Amino acid sequence: MFTTRRRSIRSSSWSRKKTRRFPRPLPLLAMIVGVLLGSELLLRAIANFSGLNGQFAHASNELAQSYQLRFLSPDGQSYKTLPSSGKLLATRDPLMGYQLQPKQSTQFWAVNAQGFRDTDDVPRQKPSDETRIFVLGGSTAFGQLSSSNQAMFSHQLEQRLNDQVAAQRAKPNAYQPEFLPYTADEVEKVLQRATRLPDRQYRVINAAVPGYASGNVAQLMERVAAYSPDGVIVLGGYDDLLLPSARSAVEIPGLDDILAGKGENWGAQLMGALGNGFNNLYLVRAPQAFQKVDKVDPHVVRSLNLAATPLPLAQSLAPNASELDLRVARYRDHLQQMVRWSAAAKKPLFIGIQPEVTGYGKTQPTAEEVEIISQLGKNYQEQVRTGYDKLATIALEAAQASPQAKVMNLYKMFGETGKGGMFLNTTNLTDSGNTVLAERFYRAIATDLAIKPKPFATRE
């Protein structure tokens, strides 16, 4: 009797355990999704109510997407097999490879009706009192990843030139006069003053395009000539070290596969789209929202360099000395085209060999820059230094064909500043770096355009 009762109790207990219900997977999943969705909506509402939307938009992913090129066909259609998350629209061009689509903007940049990075249009008919200086080049010249149009070096350069003109008008005796005084003692005194710029309105127009190498820039030079430039700045060199010698210019990446009907499979495209959507969530961007713009993760912006392969940058550099010589020779040939324009037009041409993060020298880089340099590796650093030496030598040779052409080797420019924090990645500059670059070009241009006082005897 007792045995039967114990069995009955065990059977009843087992039955209760067997019928215990666990949460079903679908309701649990729905609950998790609901919590995440609610958190996302709540975070967006808080950001909107507190005015922090701009802070969230400055997260590194948003900044990189804003500057990421999105390529369009000549008729303005997106290429289905290319990434479509970029905000900077570029249209395929048979001569220049691609060009920026006119009239577009984000909170970080604006492109005018002529396709130049400027908030105002540039009429072909130049005002009589205007001095125009065009900036040509690739990503560094364009001001890639700068916080605004006002932060890029070309805008700051324009401001410096016009500020000096305003200062000359306010305090004319602080600058050298148009005519020298009569006595030698007075001549010596006035020549100690700052040089004087011609009293004009200076406009610096940024016509650079991200990713351009010297072949693209040489073609762009012909287009810019129609706007009657009084001087041209060409800033580049680095992309030519990465671009294989078999290619004369940078093209839309993967264009050959597109024309051949190849491309990413649908799975890769789907994963890319999901990744972009995930990165745009405020829940993901919140931790980045209060970081400074000057601290963009180098991995996020790695794909912005079109001349490089998806492999490490060291593998995009020339594999041997003969290939390097061919790449440098291509750079020379394209520079010679631009120097010939300078000689024929009798206009100044400033050839800037762009700065690069390994050129710091004795200056102590920031922790972020040290990490970038470390990830590049010693082999990369040695190859880049060799490449830059060759670029400088070949640029000086090309410049000899025009007395108006001047070479500015800026590879080690930031080693003279005594402080780091100038680079976001290998070549793109922080806003502070753009300020230093603007000052270098200001000094060079102010020296070149300075009015030389005339002798007293020539005075009417």
C-alpha cells in the first residue's frame, strides 16, 4: 500500500514538471525587438527635444558616409553593384573618370553649380577686381573629412588673403609703400615693414575631387582654365604612389566589372545594406556622439582612398623599384602638362607635394596618430619615404620649364609645428591641420604676389 502511494506521488510530480511551459521563441523575440525599437524611438525623441541631433550626426560613421563617394552613371542612375551609402555624388565622365555632381550639400560640405566645393557659384566672367586662385588635387586638397566648408584650407587661405587687404586699408603705414622714399635711411626703414598685396578681392576656389591622381588633375586643369585663374595650387602626389602604372588616372572602382555585367552578388549587397542600416541607429551612434570630429576611426575612412586596393596600404605601393619609377614618371608627365599651362599663361603654379602622417619627424604625434603609423607598418613607412623623395626630385625637374612654377614639399610640414593632432588618417587632415596648411600656402602666395616698391625717381 505504501509503495503504491509513493509511486502515485512521483507520477504526479513528474506530470507537473512535464506540463510546465517555457516562453515561446516568437513572443520573446517580439518583446526584444519591441524594447530595442522603443529605446531607439525614445533616444531619437530625447536627441530632438534636447537639440543633440547635430551631436549625433557628428559621429564618425556619419562623417565618413557624408564624404563617401556614391557613383552615378552619365544619365544619373546609381550603379546597382556599387555601394550606395555615400552622400557625395559623383558622375562618370569619359575624360576625367568621374566628377562631382553639381548642386549638392550636407551639413559638412557644399558643392556649387559648377561642381566645385564652394557655397557660391563661380561665373566664367571674372569680376574686374577679383583675383582667382584655384585649388586642384585629390582628397587632401578637397578637405576630406573636414567639419565644414569653412574649415577646409582653401577657405582659410582666402580669408587670410582678404584679411591682409583689409589690414592694409586700415593701417597703410604698417606695410611697404608703392614708392620708395628719397633718402637711403628712409628706404631701409620702410623695407622692414610687411610686404603689401595688390588691393583686390581674393577668391580661392576649391575644384579638387576626392580620389583624384595627377592624371585626373591634368584633365581638370583644362576645364578650370576656362574660368580665368590668376594662379593654381596643385596638391597631391600620394595617390600616384598607390595607383598602378598601367592606369593613367583613377576610375570608378569596379567599373570594368560593371561594364562586363559582373559585380557583387545579392548576398553581399544585402549584408552591406543591413550594415549601413545598423550603423545609422541612434543606439549604435550614441557612444560616438560626444567624441570630437577630429578623432575619426581610421578603419571607418579606409575605403575612401580609391587608388588603393582593399588590401593593406603597403600592398598598394609599388612592389619593386622599376614599378615605382613608372608611377613617378607618370606623375612627372602630368605635372609637365600643368607647368606648360603656367608658362604659356604666365600665371603662378604652386605644386604642393601633400603631407603624410609618417612625415612628422621630431614632432610627437598624438596617440591616435601613433596607432595609425603603427598599423601602417615599417615596410610601408620605408616605401613611402622613398616614394616621396622621388616625387620631390621629379617635381623640381618639371617646374624648371616655367619661371612661374614653384614646388612646395609638404611631406614633413607638420614636423615644424611642434605638435601633433594634424591627421585623421594617412593623408586627410584635421581642422587644425587644414589651418596650418592654409598658412603655408598663404605665406607662399603673399610672397609671390607682393608688390615690390618702385624707386622714388619713377614717381610722377
